[in-house]
Amino acid sequence: MYRYALALCFCVNGLIVFAQDVEHETVIVKDDAMKTRLEVSKTIESVDGDFLTKVAGGSLSASLEKIPGLSSINIGSAQGKPVIRGLGFNRVAVVEDNVKHESQQWGSDHGLEIDQYAVEKAEILKGPSSLEYGSDALGGVVRISTQKMPRKNTFGANFKLFSKSVNSLFGSSVAFEGRKDKFFFLSRITYQDFADYKVPTDHVLVYSYRVPLKEGRLRNTAGREADFSISAGYIGKDKKLRLNVSQVNSYGGFFANAHGLEPRRVNENLHDKSSRDILDPKQKVNHLKTSLDFDKWNSFCAFSSTLAYQHNRREEFSPYVSHGYMPLNCPETFSGNPDTEYLYEKDVLSANFKMVFPFESFTLKTGSDIEFQNNEIGGRCFIIPEYQSVKAGAFLSSDYTLNESWRFQGGLRYDFGGIKTKEYRDWFASEGQYVLRAENLQRTFNDFTFSCGVIMRKGRFSTKLNLGKGFRMPIAKELASNGVNYHNFSYEVGSKDLKSEKSYQLDGEIDYVSRLFTVTLTPFAGWFSNYIFLNPTPGFDRFYGNGNQIYNYTQCRVLRFGGEAEIKFVLDNRYSVFGKSKIEIILSGEYLKARQLSGEKKGYSLPFSPPETCGLETVYTRNLKKTSENKRYSPKEFFVGLSFKKAFRQEEIVPPENPTSGYSVLNFNGGFSFLFLGRSVEFNVGINNVFNAVYYNHTSYYRLINVPEQGRNLTISLLFNI
């Protein structure tokens, strides 16, 4: 019943906002995030590096969870992948410095290889964004910028230390930057080491089997990560050239009782000797990214291009275990390490070009992009084949300002792509035959997408409406998988006849901006004509999957609707009583409903659908600067804040998901900044899950095996600017 009440609340709030008397007073918007939101017809949210520093979670997507409409599929304590309005995996494009991040992100157990401490700004585009970003942006885009331009004739550095209690994490991140007149450089090195993380319970139930946890730690979830990036270039009066190189290396374990064929075979005494060792099962991941940016501008147009190369290598290890027809012992004829379960190695070449033509009241943008992927596989197990794919697209969009109140935006795009998979046969014989797991397959896809929107701004009000079509080509796993997914205890089978996904979504936004508060409502409704999903069947594989349940990739029609709401009160020095103080109070909520309209699961929701949530956050900030302050030693500012999140019970599930009970979580954060020897120093402290509550996140990867979220977590960070 509360679901319908929450949905009704969105509608009633919208009517109330429209019913209010509009003061025809021009409100000057100084906040960059709000300004960006008011100038784009799509629903967009943005945060800066300072926000991410204060709310830093175990991964970038976990740090962004505070944004309404965005959740995270958490994988342990250090990995996660973003979900926008219930859509994730290859339906959300992650774009880092104009390059679409490409790794093995199709797996629910695969996170993003991005250094969150290098992020200067993050923008979330909600809804179909295929117009500019092509396939994989059907559900939205997480747009990340790690680039900034140093000031002329300067050299600077900053050093950051951070620690977390829940997994005994210690880490540091060091950045250097400098610029003469036209030449500049930036670089960063990040390292972190962490132990098995804690949950507020002494046992978990893995498919009804009781697994005891020593000191509440998930055994073998320790790891370490080392990241490096460097950027250098030249900037002139009308051009800029920039070279970027980054590398992310991670090495960590998987929860030992939740991987493989049998959780009861785990040597728990061996794993529990140390909380920092990394034993099997484990993984090594390396992601290399290089890109070259060139920008040229004049009074007539602005041109930008990005050429990029990415190499992703993921290797997963577990002890050799015979199942099905596999030999009891690994034969000498097997080429490779018998303990290598899976090996994926992907190379990606990409290029994109854009031109912007600004006129007095009209802006025209055109662009094109192309991407080539080559993925090779190894290891003793199989789930997806080797493949090659190519994608290309071009778009044309426009932005027309009629007057101060009306603005129109729209565009059209065409995409073409193809994928070619390579035949794969088992390396061992089954009843005298080497079973064909994947055949030589070649598919092509193409489609038009569009977006059209309008922005109406009058006084304190801004209203937006956008209609967009999204498009996504099936990936290799959906077309040609045929093997055991040891992370989900499932046997997954692809379908070579899948069609490309298409969605149509209508997004609205209502903003009311005053000196005291802002109100934002962002409803949406979308329809998929052929949504691709993994459908559990009543069958079990007895020959190759050791009895794992069989899942088939299939398609159906889907209807989705919902929205987000936020009310933000700001009391600051514009009111004399507050002086140098500022108080922010934020009320927020989100609602999502999804229904399969056809197929075997007609009437069900979609997997990993986040529950309805509401939240309350309050932050008190005090400016400590004095007019006669010491330029070498002086306080600058301090803040303290509390945030409360309430998630309702999620009963809208797709088997084998289970209903997830609602929960309430209270978090605390605070900090202060000061000058020390003339340099800026920032100290931040936070406590997540203050009351050590036992709760389950429906979109967490480990929810499938009833593992609760992290317990009380004290985080401390210290940033010193040189």
C-alpha cells in the first residue's frame, strides 16, 4: 500500500508546485550543478571531487549512491557498479574523460576499474542517452572527469591519507600538477590495502547452509589496489592537445563460501588464520587506458576529438575441481595454469569526433564515433567465447533558445554494429566427443535513435520535458554464453537470435528555486519493446554444471515508471542571524515500478530493482576565517552532518531473488579545514551505519546468498595541499 502512497505523493507534490503563485522575479543561479541542470532538457545530476571526498565509499559507484535515482551493485567492500533507475550492467555507459570505459563489466561480480580519488567531477544522466553516446547508454550515463587545468606558472601537490575500520583499510593518494605558460602536466598515484570486511552477524546462510564467520568477517575478501595516472599537454589561444595514460591494478579474493561448486568444502581454519591474506578463490585485474585529446576553437566553431586504447586483463583463480566429465586430475595436455578458472583479455580501440557551431540563439552539434573490441579467453572453464565487435554511429543535435523563457533541444542518431564470436569446444572429452560450447556466429545490428526536449523557465520555476529513444546491441554473453557462472551458482545459456534492445522514455523535471529552498521533481516513464534478461528455468544441468540451475537469455516487453523528489533548504549569511554559519536540510525520495508485459515471467518485475527509499540529511557549516587571520596558521571551516536513509521492503522480485526487508540506516560525517605553514589541510571523519544495523541491500551482489551489508564503519581522511 505504501508504494501507491509514495507514487501518489509524487503526483500531489507536482500539483502543489504548479498550483503555487509564481513570483516573476529573476533568480540568479550561482550553483554550477543547478545551472547545468537548468540548461539541459535531460535529467542530470552532478557532484564534484569535494563531495566524493566527504562521502567516499568502498568504490566510486558506492560513493555516488547518495544521488537520488542511483544505486550500486556492491561486490564486497571495494568494488561496485552503478545502477540508474534500476538499470545497470551494459545499459549504463561509464564515460571517463570522453572515453567510454570498457572492461569485463557484463558480470555481476565485475566492478569498474576507475580510481575514485582521481575524480574531479561526476555527472549522472538519467534515461536514454544513446543520442550522444550510442549503444550501452540506453539506461543513462555516468560521466566522469579527472582532468583539470593548472594555473599558469604554478606547481602544486596534494597528499591524501585515508583509513576505514570495517575492513582495516589503509591507503594514500598523491597528486602532482604544474604548468608554465602553455605546457602542463598532472599525475596521481593511489595505493590501498584492506583486510576481510566485517558484517554485523556471526554467520550467514548460503543456500540454507549455515556458514560461521570468525569475528564477523567475510573470509577471503581482503585485497589491495595500486593505481597510476599521468596527463600532459599543450594549451594555446585556440587549441589544446592532451595525452592521458592511466593504469588500475587490483588483486583480491572472493568470499570463499560463496564461490565454486560447494561452499562446505572450504578450509575455514586456513582462511581464518589471517584477515589480510588472499587465498583462492581470487582475481587479478589490470586495466590500461591511454587517450589523446585535441581541441580547436574559433569564433565559428569548436572541434574536439579523442583517440583511445584500452587493455583489460582479468584472471580468476580457484583450485582445480573436477565436475561433470572433467578429468579427476588436470592432464598435461591442458594448455595453461589448471588453477586459472577464467581468463579474459580485451583490447579496445575507439575514436570520437565532435563539432559545435554556436550562433546567436541557435547551437548546432554534430559528432561521430567508432569502437573496435577484441576479446580473448583462457582458463579451464567456459562461459563466453572469444569475440570481435565493431560499433559506429553519428549524430546531429541542436539547441534553440527562443527567448528567456523557452528553449528547445533535440537530435537524431544512426548506429551500426556487428559482433563475431569464435567456435569453442571443451578441452576434455565427454562420452568420446569434445562438446561444442559456442559456434562461429556473426550478427549485425543497426537503428535510429532520437531525443527531443523543451525547457520552460519563468521566474523561480523551470520545467523540462524530454522524449528519447534508447538502443543497445546484445553482447557476447547474451548471444553465446554456455557454461557455469560460479559466482551465481548458475548455468547460463545465451540465444543467438536475440534482437537489439529498444526503449522509449519520457522524462520530466520541475524545479522551483528560491533564496530559502529548492524543490525538484523528476518523474519518468519508459517502455522496452524487447528487454533482454536472464530467465531461470526449472531445469538443472547434470553433465557439465554439477547440478546448477539452468538460466536462458530471453526477451520480453517491459514497462517502467517512477521518479525522484528532493527538497533542499539553505540558511546562510543572506540572513543576518546566521552570520558565518550555514545550515542545509535535504529531504529526498525515489520510487520505481517495473513490469514484464510478455514472456514466461509476465507480471514480474526486473532483477536488481531497487526499492522505494526516502532520506533526510542535515549539514551545519561554520566559516572560521577572521579578517586579521594569520596567513600561515589559521582555521578555515568546519562542518558536521547527519544523514538518515529509509528503504522500504522490496517484494517486487524475479526468482531466484528473495524479498528484502526494509531497513533504516543513520550515517554521520564531519570535518574541518585550516592553514598550516601556509598550506591548506582538510580533515574528514565519517561513521557509516552508526548503530551497526543488520540489513540487506536488494541490489547488492551478495544479497543472493543472504549476506548483510557492512557493519559500523569509521572512515578518516587527511588531505594536505602543498
